[in-house]
Amino acid sequence: MTGQIYSLIRKNGRAENQDYLFYEKKKFNDNEEMTVFGICDGMGGMEQGGQLSRLTAWTFGAYFSQKIVPFLAKENAVIPKRKEIREILENTMESVQRTIAAYIKKHRISGGSTLTAGVICKNSLHVVNAGDSPCYLIDMKNDAVILVSNVENCAYEGLAKGIFTKKKSPEFERASSYLTNYIGAKDFRKPEAHSYQIFPGNRVLAGSDGLFGNLDEEEILTAAKDLPEEKSLERIARRSVSMGETDNQSGVLWVWKNR
């Protein structure tokens, strides 16, 4: 199983871009590769949001690589099992949190960053996140868009509790500005990684909240289905801006490619 990756990042009219994204392919053999990707969104209006998103991404990359090396170093490199990948992701998130929290304390600054990270390999998607940068699994054959990450802000948690009934309301939009978990938080909640089966034709889409704005799943699907596929992220970003989104925008799109 192999895939093609596309990415987009832009300030969207703001003075500073506090988003940061990353992706990398790790080749195990001629037929199998592992794609690692992530989105970091520095907390707007707080100190050093852009710097903290970059540090979060770099720290994740360093810790993840350290934890995956034992599998790559074997004579016949093997891709870790599902449970092992989830454990690596969860342990990496904890290591990132400790490092960023220590940095924030040492330099006496406030703020933090979201972090949504994923691993794609052996027909599976593994996702872990802290914050509200969403990740979707898109089933092009069945016209389905599935949210596979947690959206940890007051709006979505209020939706789950029945406080809000509509996503496109002023109250929901205001509540979405308040995160309930993020890298660097004093009351950080350890995230749980999840695994999903993926099939030929599936796509994986992750981005900052600014990329999607108030778009619903149907609007995301429409933008993803139009050709050419390499313009999908741009279409989503433009549609979001047309509906009033002013935040930084960043996104990663993975598309299944059969050999």
C-alpha cells in the first residue's frame, strides 16, 4: 500500500502564521511504507503561538523517530502491530507534553499548541490528538466523511452534552474558540490513539480548525471529490474563507495509490 501526500499552509490574511504541519514516509520494504503526518496550531492570542506549534511538531518528530527505530533497525524491518503503533503514538504525545510544558514553565510564557498526528500503514490509519485540529477519513466510494479525531473544545463537548444543537450558530462558534485540552496545558489529559481500517480509494484529511471553518461533512466531501485531487485542499480553504473564516489554514491530504 502506497499513498500520495498533498499539503497546504497559509496565513489567510493574518500577520503571523501560527500553524505548522509535517509529514514523512518511512519505507520498510518494496511493498510497504509508513506515512507519518501531523498538524499543529499555536493558540491564537497567546504568547509565542507560532514558535510553540513549531516546537511541538519538531518534538513529536524526534520522539516518534526514537520510538520507531527499534522496528526499522531489525535485519528484516517489520511494521509494528496496531497495538504497538497506538502505544508509540500515546507515549510520544506524553513525551511531547512533558517537553513543551517544561519549556513554557522555564520561559514563563503562556500558551500551547494543538497536535493531531497520524500513522498510515498496512491498510490502517492510526490517529491521536490533543486539541481541536480535526482528522477525517474519507470514503470516496460510499460518499462518507468520518471524523476520526477528538475535537477538544467547548463547542464540541457542549454538542455532546446537548448544550448546543446546531453547529452553525453564534453560540457554537464562540464556544469553539476555547480549547479543553492541548499540548502545554497544565491540566493536560492523556489522549488515546485509535485505529481504523482503510480501503482502496480512501483518503485521509487533517487540518487546523481554520482550514475547515464552518464547513460540514457534505461540503468537505464535495471539495474532496472534485478534480484535480491536488487542488482539494485549496478548494476546502477557499470555501471556508468564503463563509467568513479568517484564521490561519493548514492541511494534509493522503490519497491511496495502488501499484
